Amino acid sequence: MSENLIQAFAMLGQGMLGIFVVLGIIALLVVLMQKFGEKKQ
């Protein structure tokens, strides 16, 4: 039982880490697009 629980928490941690990584990449892309957009104007 505890082994399954540990695996579940490991999967949850990896999922949360992946979500934060994706959000960080999206935030960086938005900032870069805003900077390039200002340069074009």
C-alpha cells in the first residue's frame, strides 16, 4: 500500500514540475514576443 502511495506522489510531483516548466516557458515566450513587438513598432 505504501509503495503505491509513494509512486502516486512521485507521479504527482513530476506532473506538477512539468506544469511549472511549461508555464515558465510560455511566460518567457510571451515576454520575448512583447520585446520583439515593441522593436518592430
